[in-house]
Amino acid sequence: MSIASERKRRTTATGQPKPQAAVGPSPAAPWQPSAIANYGMIGDTRTAALVSSAGSIDWMCAPAFDGEPIFGALLGGWEAGQFVAGPAGPAHLLKRRYRGHTATLETTWSSGGGVLTLTEAMVAEVSGALLPTTLLVRRLTAHESPVAAVVRFAPRLGETHRVPRISRRARDLVCEWGPLAVSLGSSEGCPLPEGDEQELVVHPGHPVTLVLAVAYGEPLIHVDPEAAWQLLLDDERKWESWAEEVDAGLPFREQVLRSLLTLRLLTYSPSGAPVAAPTTSLPENPGGIRNWDYRFAWPRDASIGVAAFLHAGKTDVALNFFGWLLHASRLQRPRLPALLTLSGRAVPRERELRGWPGYLGSTPARTGNGAAGQHQLDGYGWVLDAAWVLVQGGHRLYSETWRAMRGFADLVAESWPAPDAGIWEIRDDAAHHVHSKLMAWLALDRALRIGATHRLATRQRRRWESSRDRLGAEIRGRGFDPVRGIYTRTYGSADLDAALLVLPLVGLEEPRAEAVRRTVDAIRDQLGAGGPLLYRYPPGQDGLEGGEGAFLPCSFWLVQALALTGRREEAEETFRALLDLASPLGLFSEELDPATGAFLGNYPQALTHAAMVQAALALRQAGVPPSEALENPPGNPAAASGISCLRPALSICSEQSGHGNPGQENTPHVS
């Protein structure tokens, strides 16, 4: 039995929690969130929580990634809810890591002459058992001597920080907001008072286990703390088995594995949709307005990430995603929406959260996304290229899948002459983006390649061939600067676009053609932000107030481009420099401040992790030896992650495989 003693509640006269001197501000200072890079992510493929190095869960939505936050302090201040478990007094962070190739986060502090460890995770595999939809397990363990710890459990729901209706059921504290309910259980057999900070002493050999359960529109299931801990250990074994199947011949395998695990955690298992990030409104420009909601699925970004799974042998993840895409796009096909909800519906309109202070004063905090209605031509290229890579791998597309691909190609053949919003979703007038035209060319080219082995009408083939050839000629004529010998951002402009680093992959030009190499060099020179970092386009030229940081996916695309244009040593050097910029746990955000190294934008960012894996695969293709690794990888040896490919490959095909992966759901999720 766990032992806790010397219990005390700690609140101020206003109910505001007292800061923890060890890891937070001084007692007189107002509460502030941690630096973005100091957060770790735990998740269950349905939702995720961001946990600071102080042991504070400052962001978690329920019942899914795109639900309302129940712990929203990251953007809304302490009034928006927190769940703290950590040292009560002054403490020093000793180490932080993911345990092995799992999703379990471990944080260790020295405090009061002893050592305290917080081990926490969500249980991903809940199907086929009488378990709550989300089960979060947190265990405090003392080493050497007793350690004073503090727990604060203060959930608040949504925009108005709604206080729950509170009740006690047996050993659990239950918080309810209509159909949504969460409960907190403790191995002490004494539920914790909601809203108060409570001190307890953790003794060596007697850990304290906290269990958070979430239910939506269904019974709230109690799980005994010791049984919950065993479920966490069982889940770890499943993650380890999952990771063992990843190619052992990958360069930088430990770092790549952590990215793959992160991508899997960001894949919504009830539908198969990858979420771009579990957060909204983490700023691209601290204190500014560039704060967007990324809790949705972008077919383009998802195609890049799912490709990683396919080339890692995780075919089931790719098939599940494309099944979701076919279902989600069915009402708008042949139009491919720029983004969709995780359940395949239209994205809610973009609006501002009233009264939210934002992350470190970055307002407005937003929900919904205004880019949902944009025409983004490049997305078709990513998806059709994915289907082609799958066909290349020996799979045959189902008739419905091929019908959808033909519809996408028909739309591209008809609409490519029109301007679009581009990959960067510029909130300004549409333009003739060269990257978009390249990806439209790719869409037609890959559709023709698939058509060589699948049923295709002669008239349709000729129309695609004619459109592809005319588009290729236009790109070479209007998208190319003959004076400098490079491709440009838009027709007739002198600006560059880091998205053009895909040139070596597309096939319009040979990877080592002079125009390709010149374009890659010009991007590195003119969009360079110092070291391996790149801006995605010239700063200040997107119609929005304020600036932004270096865009990390572009830097990994640079690695890919260097490797494929024959510059292996430069590519490997750049890749190593980028890995040095990862968080202590091996995670990446969307952007990075070149001056300070601070993470910017939503976090963790699926696109960055997918681009990182693609870069590693390009290095392998260029001849970098397998299992090449940093001497001191991010976090520790337990910080591992995923795998990806040079071209995205996702589709429903005639071959099904893969069962029993952590978080996999074979039937629709009921919440």
C-alpha cells in the first residue's frame, strides 16, 4: 500500500496556487508557462497532454485532440486549469527521458535531500477491455529518503473555464460538465480535494499513483491505481514491440524512432487521421498575432507523415489514413479540402477566445482555422505521389481509391492555370506559386504512372498527358529566372520559396541538374537564418503583422535536397546540426527563433517530425551508414522515434496488414 503523510492544503487567499520555488518563478511572481521546449508530450492516439519539467500538465483537451481543453493553463493562465504532480519544495531537475522506445515520460528531481521521480503515460490500447476512453497514469516514487510532494488537480473546461460539478464516488473525485466527466483516483484511498494544492510525503518503497479517467457520453469507469499501473507497463511492452519492427538499418535510428513514435501518438486512432499538432495558438511570433489552431488534419502534411509509416513497414497506419481521407473527402470530391476535422467534417470557422491571455501574452488565442476554405493546389500532388509510391511497392489500388485518384487528377488538369493560396496558406490574394505548379505537375505525372497498371480510358490519359506537358513548359518558362538560373517563388517574382527544395524529388528536372543545384544553393544563401536554419520565404512578405521564426521542416527538406543532389557530407552535417536543436526529449516544434533557439509555433509538430524522417531516409539513400547516431542524443537513449520515406505513400490497396498496434482501433470509437 502506498503511504502519504503530513497532508496540507496550500492555496492563496484568492485560490491561486502558490508557485513552486524549485521550478517556477519566485513566490511573488505571477504564474507563467514553461518554455515550449521544456514540455514533454504524453498521449494515447486520441488526445495528448503537455507536461512541463515541473510536473504540471498545462494543456490537455477532452475527449479528443480537437475537444475543449480541461487543462488550459498553457494559453489561459492558471485559471484555465492544471494538473500538477511534483516536488513541493526547492528542487533541481536531474534528468528527463522517455522510457525506452515507449510513450512513457519520466522526470526526476532532487529535493530536500531525496530524489523524486514522476513516471506518467496514457494507456493507448483500451479496445476490447472495460476501460475508460482515456486513462492517464502518474506515479510519484521517492528514492533514498522521503520527499515532500505536491499535487494540484484543478480541471476547467473550455473558453469560459467552466468549473465542474464535483462529487465523490467511492475512492474517486468526479468532475462533470454535462456529457463530459473526468475522475481522479489515488493509491492513498483518499481522493484529493479539487482546486487545492495538497502536500504529501512520498516514502521510498511506497509510490503514490494517481489515475485520471475521461468519459464522454458513456459510463465513467473506475480503474484501481495498481491495476492502472500494470496497464501502463503492459502498454510499454506493446510500444517496444512496435518499435522493434522498424528497420534496424536506418541512420540515426534512435532519433528517427522518437519521431515515429511521436507521429503515431499524433494519429487519431478512431478514424486514422493524423493531427498536425495537439495545440492551438502557440505563437510563431511571441507577443504577436500569428497564433493558429493546428488540431486538425491537413491531407498534405498527413501524406508526408503517413509515408514514414509505410516505409517503416507500418502499412496499417497508411491504410487507415487513406480510408479516412476517402470518407472525409467524399462530399467535396474531386475537390481535396485543405484541412478537415479528425472525424472528417468541415473545420469550424476561425474565431478568437475571449479573455484568454495567450502564451506569454501572444493574442489572440484562436479556435478553428480560416485556411480551411482555401484552394491549395499542391495537396493533390502529395496525395497522388503517395498513391504512386504504394503502387511501386507492389500494391494495387482498390477501384474506389483509383476512382478518387482519377478525380483528383481530372481536377488538377482543369484547374492548374488558376492561382492558389500556396502551401504556406498566405492570407492574401491568390498567386501563381511555382511550388504549387510543381506539385500539380507531379499529380498528373503520378496519375499517368499509376494508369499504366490500372484501368484508364485513352481519352483521360491523353488529357492528363497534354496538361502535364503544357504545365511543365509553363513552369520552365514563367517560374524560372534565366538570369540567375533558378526557380522562383511565384511567376515573374525575384523572391525564393524554401518549398522549392522538393525539386530534386519531383522529376521535372534531374536531381543533379544545374537549375536544381542553383535553386537549392540560392535558397540556402538567401533564406538562411543562421546555421542549418531557413526561413520559408523572405520575412515580412506574407501580409501579416510581425515576423516569424525559421521553419524547421524546410531545414530538413534542405538535408533531403543536399543528399539527392550528391552532397552527402553537407547533408549529414546539416542533419546533425538540426538534431542538436531538438528539445531535451527529442521533440520539435514548427519554428525556431534563430536568435535565441527558442521553439515557436504549435508543438510537437507532425510535419517537422515527418520531414526529419524523410531526411534520414535520404541520407540512407545517399550512403550514410546505418545506426549512425549522435554521441549525446536528445534527452537520453530512451528518446527514440519514427521512420519515413522520400516520397509520401498512402492509399487503400488490395493488401491489408497490421493488427494489434498500440492505440489501434478496428471499430469506430464510441465516446
